[in-house]
Amino acid sequence: MGQKGSKIKITEQDKAVLQLKQSKDSIHKYTRRTSDLISHEKQELKILIQNNPKNYKENKKIRFLLKRVHYQEHLLDQASDQLINLENMLSNIEFKLVEKQFFEGLKNGNSILTKLNKEFANVDEVLDDMQEQMAYQDEINETLAQHVSGVNDYEDEIDKELDAMENELMGKQKQEQEALPNMPSVGRLPELENTKPKVGDFTPVKSPANKEQQGQEPALLA
Amino acid sequence: MEFPPIYSFPPLYTRQPNAVIRNKQIDSWIDIILSISKQQSLWEIDSQGNFIQQSISLFENKDIDRTVSPLFIKEILQRMVKTQKLVARDDMSDSTYCILWKNLDSWASLMLEWFETTNKLNQVVTIYELTSGDESIGWEFHSMPDPLVSKCLNLLVKRGRATMLKDEYNKYIAIKVV
């Protein structure tokens, strides 16, 4: 107001608060003065009663003084109530100002939020596109998987071929085994019998079923 | 009231002719005035050496029957003005002084502390509220007279922390500190 060049501004609210506070101050002053007066008059009353211990109930001055004290006390009560009202009003105003700030904060936050949300405007498009892309990806995967299964067919063929080769080999070995009895005998039969179980250990190579078991064993161990 | 021992020393009341001794004598008087003012919350003194709010005759010691002469009182007060222990209450006349048992800057800082601790920042506070309200009871500036308050608050304005509000008679009535 009176200070030029100062940056602190006095708003209309400040002026209103000032008026409220001024009335609060004057009531405060009044209550203080009245309570001083009451205590003073009470003191006077005591002295008067002490001076006239016998007929103080008939003493007009004492009665008048006591009435006055009561009246003043009544006024003081009223003033205190008003003071409380004013103080309530002031704290209400203060709280409303805080609420206003809170509301403004909320408003700002909301506008920022809507602004940010606007950036998500084409989120549907993006999502649709993404789904399409994912479907396409699935398609590709499927196609690739088919290729892989084709390779599996090929592997079956390989297996078949391998089996065929094995059979061939087995046939040769059988022929060799069959040919064995035709070979000239060594003459030491017991020795041959001892070696027979060893030969039996190697025989699984000949049968495909045994071969599979051998192949599965490491898998089970793992 | 508690006086320092020197208060009962008769030569203190007679203006000493020797300049060096007189200087010490005046300093002793200034110490007495300031400590009594602080003790009793005395704020103002007139140019005759009478305290405004209370009738304390500091320059008259009845116990030892000594009185300081009016001229010497004036000399003491002049020295206090020079050393900034007194400041004229109104800019116009120098018939009344404010006693500064704390300098203006310290007062301003103390008030700022009050504004901060009682959460009165950024709102209008009347000068009555500051010096006579229930919330400043117990603070040293409670009951400080308005002219001195205005001087202190003006320092806050100069520091850029506050704005003063005047009433229709151009008298400072309130302040807003941020």
C-alpha cells in the first residue's frame, strides 16, 4: 500500500482480513479493559464489606457495585463469544485460502493429465497395428514350424535309410556268424565258451531295439 | 528493581570534572539505565530523564540522598543518542526517546522469528496483535509501544520481507511478512 517499490502485494483478501483483525483487536482490548475493571471493582467490594461487616447486605453502594460487576461480567462473556466468532471466521478464511490453493493444484494436475492423455489419442491404432503385427508374426512362426516338420519327415527318411543300412550290416554279420561254424574248429571248445558272453555284450549292436535302449540311457541319466 | 552496587556510590551522582573519569561515569549510567529498562520493560524516556510508562525516579537515590542534576542527565541522554542506545520517538521532535536495550536490527530479527514460529507469514497481522495479542506473550517485544514497533518493522520492509499497511490517518496499523 504505502510502500512504493516493494514487491509484496496487498490483495483484497488481505484488506478484508485486516478489517476483521482490527475488530478482533478492539474486542480484545475491550475484554482486557473490562476484566481489569471487574477485578478492580471486586477488590473495592471486598474492602467495602470488610469496612461494614454488619450491615453490608443493606448497603446500597455495595449492592450497586455487585450489580455492576455482574453486568460487566455478562458483557465480558458476550465479548468473548464475539471474539471466538471472529477468530473462527479468520481461521475459516485462512483454511479457505489453503483450500483454494489445493483446488488450483488439482486443476493444474488435471490439465497436465488431460494433456498427457491426449498423447495417447491413437492408442487404438497402435494396438490394432500391434495385433496385426503379432498375428503376422504367428503366421511366420507357423510357416517356419511347417518347414521344420518337413525336415522331420526328411529325418524319418534318414532313419529309414540308416535302418536299411544297419539291416544290411546285420545281414553281413549274420552271414559271418553263420559262416563261423563252417570255419575250421580251433579244437579248444571251453575257451571259446568263456569268450561267448563277451560276444553277447556286443550283440545288441545287431538288434535295433537294444540300440534304442542304449541311446535312451544317457537321456535318463541326465 | 535490582541495581548494580555502583548505584549506591555517591560520586556517581556528581558530574566528574575529569573527562576520562566522566566518560566512565556516563558509561556506568548508560549501563544502569539499559539494565533497568530491560528488567522492567521500560520503553520510553523523556528528555528530562523521566520514564514514560512508569514513575521511576532513577536519577534520584533516596537511600543515599543523592540526585543527578538535570544538566548532567541531559548529557547522559545525549551520549546515549550518539551511541544509538536511544532513538527519537518521533522524527519531528526529540522530547521523547525510545530506549534501545536491544538494537533495532535485533528487534527486527526477533519479530521476524515470531512471525516464523507462530506461522504468521504471508498474512496480515495488526501491530496490536504483534505487541499486545495473546500470541506474543512471553516475547521480549510484548508491550512495545507503536512508534518503536514501526521503526523495527520498517527495517523488515527495507530487507524486502514485509509490507506495511496504513489506516485512513496514515498511521501504520498492520504488516504482512512473507
